[in-house]
Amino acid sequence: MQTITMKFGGTSVGSPEAISNVVNIVGEAVAQGNRVIVVVSAMSGVTDQLIGSVREAAAGNRWGYLSCSQKLRDRHHEVVNLLTVPGKNRGDVLNDIEILLSQHTELCNAINILGEATPRISDSIVAFGERLSSRIVAAVMRHARINARAFDAGQFLVTDDRFGSATPNWEETERRIQNALVPLLDQGIVPVLTGFIGATPDGQITTLGRGGSDYSGAIFAAYSNSDELIIWTDVDGVMTTDPRIDRRARVLPNISYTEVGELAFYGAKVLHPKTVQPILNKGIPMRVRNTFNPKHPGTLISEVAEPTHTVIKAVTAVRNVSLVTVQGKGMIGVPGIAGRTFLATARAGANILMISQASSEQNFCFVVMNERVEQAKASIEEELAKEIARQDVDGIDVMQKVSVVTVVGAGMRGTPGVAGRVFTTLGNNDVNVIAIAQGASECSISFVVDETNIERTVLSLHDLALEAVPVH
Ligand code: ADP
Ligand code: ASP
Ligand code: MG
């Protein structure tokens, strides 16, 4: 008997048809004698709507958040009415929906009165999406004679109080999953857990960051000692690039944890960047599969990094970033300037995506998201005020409208000629590379290019990845 954790994304629970597929997939796994933990996202688009309702409430637009509540009611009722029959099960879930939506209205009323939303109250509102979807998915499963029960993940997944992007408390989470969740499996229950959300030790709801349900899935898989984690989504697996950028994208039959980690970190939306963290040490295999095409085996993600003959397996891109350059002749040999710059950047709440330094030591540059670049610049200028006044540092230069394009594949460094092919390809396509960096794991190379070149860069590098993947 195996324990399998299955996470279903927003599109996978986004319509009555999709939820029927989910129920079939879980029902089949249970019928085969497996113990199944289900983790669900909010129905597609719901998290965005909830964030919108917070904004409406803070702006004093009562009609705006009430109409959001009504839309959510209609959408969730539709699923329940189509997929269950009148009776206690249906009555209970409709009642649950009503309770949650009235709490939504109350919280929005509070924001409306105060005129602003704290991160804490925002998290409580944003979490309604998963709290609603988990209840309806469990009800539809019960209708299909699966012994399912919905749970708010916060009772197991304990986090700190960094609302909006909380970090799990590993020991406490493991303890609760082992003591309170695993026994439910022993009783033959299929828990349907909310993805994306946790709670502080005193029960305040927190969220793990956008797209965080994948991370939730991995946390539950790791601490329940699952034999497998399956991320069910709306594409056949991890692909050579985002199929929305290039329709020729193909599914990779397998990829390593490290490779997929780099892909996710550098913008591939298919997985949250933190997903591999919890399962990596335990070596739990993960599959990415398609809820709408369950016959397809998907992509197997494990420790094994099978090399392909072109080395390059996938290409990804991050938009809306800026390149920050610190330069000055007086920097040569002065220790600590880079370290202080990065600390100042972190203090401004800006994550660094990549760093590059020219060998002259007269400058170094790094990439941060646009939304934080102004704060980062101000913070660095304050930190290096003395050096700037002495003209050891010329100043902090910000280049906006750039993108980071990353090629991923194990063996990037050990294989001669890969970098050469990549640069020849970029050269042949007239792409001017502004900065380059190699990932710490040595299985990726990232390039900063002008925003206007992004399509051309991705498409031309994707040709190299496609060469290595057989057509199915
Ligand atoms: P879910 O709601 O199931 O979590 P997401 O929308 O978050 O789904 O992620 C799936 C989407 O990720 C796909 O529809 C696809 O457009 C996008 N995507 C981006 N890069 C890749 C990639 N390399 N492989 C597969 N999908 C990708
Ligand atoms: N519902 C959340 C979001 O849209 C989490 C997730 O879907 O993974 O960001
Ligand atoms: Mg997602």
C-alpha cells in the first residue's frame, strides 16, 4: 500500500468538468488500495478576485466587494448543484460556503471602516479561495463514495507570521502531520487540504506566496512520508519552454530536482520555486501530470539528471526585472562592497535573481524585480554614501525594461562547446547580451537581454532544447 500526495491546481478544480476528472483520478488511486492526501488550489481566478475585493474594501467600494462575494457564491454553488444531489451532504457544503462568504463580507466591512488592509487581514481574505474549493471538492468526492473530508491546512502547516509569504516551522509541522494527519489515513479517510495557506502557532491564517499550493503539496508529501507527490495541472508535464511562448514546446519525460528548481526559480510557472525543497532530502519522486489528460505519464522529477546530447533541456524567462549596476574605480580590492550592497538590497525587501561581475572588479551587477528596484537603489545609496562621496563608487545605475532568459540542463559546465553554441545562436539572431551568470548549481546559464529581445531569445534557444527531445 502506497501513500500518494496529489496536488490539484486552479484550472484542475476550476469547473464542474475539471472537478469530475479530479474525483475520477482520486477514486481510481483509492480503488487501487493507495492512501491519498489531496491538496487543492482555489478555483482558477478566485485568488485574484479575492485580492481585488481587499482593494475594493480599502478604497471604500462596498458594492465592489459585495459583488465579488456574490460571484464566488454563484460559481461554487454551480459546482455543488451540478455534481451532488439534494440531501445532507449538499446541504452541509452549501451551509459551509455561506459561512465562509459571510466571514468574507465581515472582514471586508472591517477594512472598509478602517480604510486600509493589514497584511494579516489580507491573508485571511485571500485564503477563502482554497477554503471554499477544498470543501466543495470533498463534498463531490463523498457523493462519489470516497471517504473524503476537508481540512484547513493551518491546523497542520504551522508558519511564522510573515503574512503574504510565510515560512513553515518544520518541526511543529512535521509533528502535527505525523500525529494528526497520518492517523486519518489509517482510518481510511482521504483528507482534502487547502493548498497555499498555513497558520501561526496561535491560529492566525497565513499564506505561502502566490502559486504556493505546489509548495504545500510538497510539505504534506514530505512529512507524511509519501511514496510519491503528483502535481496535477493543465499541461502534460514540465516542458522545454512555456507552451504559451512557443507552441512547439515538448514534454520532458524526466528532469532532476535541481534542474526543475532552476527552471521554477527563473520563471517557469508550472511549479512554485520552493516545491522541491521539502522533498529533496527525502528523495520523494514527484510527477507533473495533466488532470485533463490523465493517460499521459507526465514528467518524472527525481535525483537523476539524465544528460541529453544538446545538454540544454529547457528555456525560461522572467519579465519585469531591472539590472542594477554598481561601479567605480575605487572599488578595486576594497573588501565588502558587494556584501554590503546585497545586504542593503535585502533590507529593501528585494530578492536577487542573478549576480554577475566583470573580472576587472570595477563593477558588478545584479537583477531584481521592478517592483522593488527603487527601494533597493535608495537603500544601497544610503549604505554606500561614504564611498559615493569619496567617488570610490561612481553611483548606482538602474537599467529597466530588461528580462532574464535562462537555459537549464545538467552538465552545463562539464560539457565543452555548450556555451559556444548558445552564444553562436544568440549572435546569429542579433541578440545583444547585457550580462551573463551561471547558476550556483551549475546546471543553468542566465542572460540579461533587452525586453524587446525576449521572444527572439527564447525561441532561438528553444531550438537547441527541441533538438534533444524526441517527438511523442
Ligand atoms: P496550476 O493552477 O495547476 O498550479 P499554473 O498556471 O500555476 O497551474 O502552471 C501551469 C502553467 O505553467 C501552464 O499552463 C504553462 O502555461 C505554464 N508554464 C510555464 N513554463 C512551463 C514549462 N516549462 N512547462 C510547463 N508549463 C509551463
Ligand atoms: N491560489 C493561489 C494562487 O493563485 C495558490 C495556488 O494556486 O498555488 O496564487
Ligand atoms: Mg501554480
